[in-house]
Amino acid sequence: MSKRRLVITAVLSGSSQAEVARSYGVSQGWISRLMARYTAEGEAAFEPRSRAPKTRPAATAPATVELVCDLRKQLVEAGLDAGADTISWHLRHHHRTILSRATINRILTRAGRVTPEPSKRPKSSYTRFEAEQPNETWQADFTHYRLTHRDGRPGPDAEILTWLDDHSRYALSITAHRRVTGQSVVHTFRETVAAHGIPASTLTDNGMVFTTRLSGGSLRGSRGRNALEHELHRLHITQKNSRPNHPTTCGKVERFQQTLKKWLRTQPRQPATIGQLQALIDRFADEYNHRRPHRSLPERATPATAYQARPKAAPGTSRTGDTHDRVRRDKISKAGTVTLRVAGRLRHIGIGKTYAGTYVLLLVHNLNIRVINAATGTLLRALTINPDRDYQPTGRPPGPTPTNKQPEPTET
């Protein structure tokens, strides 16, 4: 029996509240309140009341909760990433609402919008890597997708070949084929080079269309170069291949293919021909490269923004020679400046109070500095550091910036 029931029973049997309080080690005031509740509610007084507050002034507004659930539904139906980070990005950029990742996760869990997944290997156990420059490494792979007949029956199998920039996750080329062959790999590679320049290196698995290094049975590597290897050798491009049974080495392109196929499966009209599949792929590539926020990029930038933000690498590019190249992330202060240590001294680089609070990337090549908006890729300032002074002025006249004219990046 609960203590409440015992206390109430003892009082009802004729004992005084003072006696009952001494017997059970409780206050007489608590017994008085308990008896008043018993008179008003009856046996409900035997059970403890909830201690939860009656009001929650800091709770997320119902309209915001509904907006989070609607965004989740829209993104899932569109076949796009619908995680808490992506929803947070849409809330901040399209609805002027800021919610933490934990709050969004709680809202989705309470609404039954999250499907529990089995335990996975922790992300901290993986060795992460990322190319420092666009075109420093291109990842490539191909995957399968089943076409659909017009009457809804499963159609023939198709294959999708992807060339992806490792630094920016920019989808350089996505093409559909009946079957990916060595010649189709070389053909798409040449077209991608013509559009985006020559990369410094490539990273693929050990498929025969990419390399013959594991062919030849016991005499591995005894066969000559295949078409792609010959093309890479001709252009002085470093070829890198993952170890067998280690797909995470090419994890960026593998994850991209998962995102692509998830989007394709949500389309109401499934492709029946290679041409229709390619048309859908082109739509996805435009959305993925230019509008969809990417979780792994700074400030959830788009791949196109990240690809255009930095100088492109090229075959033979080395950042370990006589030049001093580096990248620094920073946030523009309230005074409109960022700091950079040059020649052992901290320099203050003027950008402008208009950009206070903006996250930026500083691309440093010896004394030549480029300050870029980390989210949009916009060049805010390019200058050459004057080593004889601390503050590097913007070159604009002193005083407030005119309200009818946006300040333009200056070069010094």
C-alpha cells in the first residue's frame, strides 16, 4: 500500500493528524493537504500527482513544430536528405527560424517521424580525409539502377557512372549507360576534363574499368594498362585505388550514389529508357550541385559554391615547395576585421562592419590573401599583406557606409 493510502486510512479511522504525522514521519501540513484532496477527489488522492509544470514558456511553438514536421515530409517525398541538420538549414534560410539539432530530433521523435536504425559502427572510428583544393582528387564509381516498363513491370538493368570532386562533393559528371565499359569511362573522363580542367589525382576502387593492377591471377599487375590508366599516365595524373574490401575509402562517391538512387526512387514516373533516366539524373545534378545544402561543407554550402571558392589543383601541383599555402577558417569580428599571423606577428585585415559575424575562409599564398564567404563563396577581399604594419586597411574612405550602396570588395 502507498503511504498516502495508509495515512488517509489512519486519519479516517479516528487518529488525529498530529499522531499520524509522528507515526509516519511526515508533516502535519502535508496530511492536511492530502485529506483536503481526498475530500475533493476521492480515491484519486491515493496516487501522486504529476510534478510537470502546467505551462512551459520556453517550449517550441506549435506552429514551429508543425513546420518542422511539414519540412520533414516534403524533403522525404522529394527524395532529399531530411535529417535534423538539413531541416535546421531550411528553417534558418527560408523561414527565419533557428532551432538546435537536438530540438528538431526531439520534435521528429515525438511525432513518430524517425525510424530507429540498427547500431552502426561509430563515426569516430573512421579516418576522415578531404582534399584541400578542388580538382585535387576526383572520385569515380558506378552503380546499378533498374529501368521500368511503361506498364509498371521491371525493365532492364542500367548503370550510372559518376565523377565526383573530393574537396567540394561537386558532381562533375553523372551519366547513364546500358553497361559501363572501359571506353565509356575514358570518354566521360575526357568530357569532364574538357569542362572542368585536369585533376591532380583520381581515386577509384579496383574495378577492371578503372585499373588492372589486381588482374592476372598470381602474377598481379602483369597485364598492360587499361584505357583509363593510359589516359591518366599521358596527362601525368596520379592514380589512387582503394584496398580490396574497403569501400569507405571511396565513401564520398558511394554516399553520393545512395543519395542519387534514393531521389530517383521517389520520382512518380520511373524511367523506361536510358534517355529518360539521363533526363532525371540531369535534374538531380542541378538540384544537388546548386541548391541542396550539403551537411559536410562549411556553413552547409552547396557543392558548386565550395568548388568555385578556391583555386583549382592541377597535375604536379605541390603545396610543399618554396611557397607557403594554407587555408584558415575565421569569423569577421564586430569591428569588421579578421586576424592572420604572418611572419610571427598577428595582422588585422579590414573587411568591413557590414560583414560582421560572417564566417569566412582565408586562402593564403605567401603574402597574397583572398577572403571568401564560407557559405556563398563570394570574394570579400583580395590583398597583399604589408609586413611593415599591423592593420591592413580596406582602402575605403573612413566613416559609415552609405545605406543605398552595398560595399564592394577591394583589392590592395
